[in-house]
Amino acid sequence: MFGFGAATRIYLAVGATDMRKGFEGLYGLVRDRLQCPPLSGHVFLFCNAQRNRLKLLVWDGSGLWVCAKGRGTEARLTATKLVPTA
């Protein structure tokens, strides 16, 4: 289980990501496509074209974590409108 602090941001990569990508590939997407420092400690989420697989990339201070979650073929991840809190 991960514990994230209040200052941790969660970034969602827009569009489909090739789920065959590992540490280096996702690191490159964060750096080049999201234009964020991959070793910032923030959480970066990637989804495939069918939106039934999700990958998370996060730096914990000692190394990169890549976590994957797959759902059944009928289940899909959907986006909701997020409203920032004060």
C-alpha cells in the first residue's frame, strides 16, 4: 500500500499508452509528453486505448515503482470532471 502526502500531485496522461512500456518507457513519457520531472515523487497514471488497464509510475525516494491494474474486458475506466478544493 502506498501513502501519499498532501503535496503529492496525480497526473493522468491523456490518450492511449502502450501498456508494454516499462520503467524507461514510462519515464520517457513523463519527461517528454507530460513535461514533468519523473523523480519528483508525484504519481503518474497511464491508460490503454480500451481503458481497461492502468499503470502507475511513482518515485519513492529510493527507486521507481511501476504498478499495473487490469480489469475485465467489459469493465472500462471512465473520466469524471474533477473540481479542485480550496
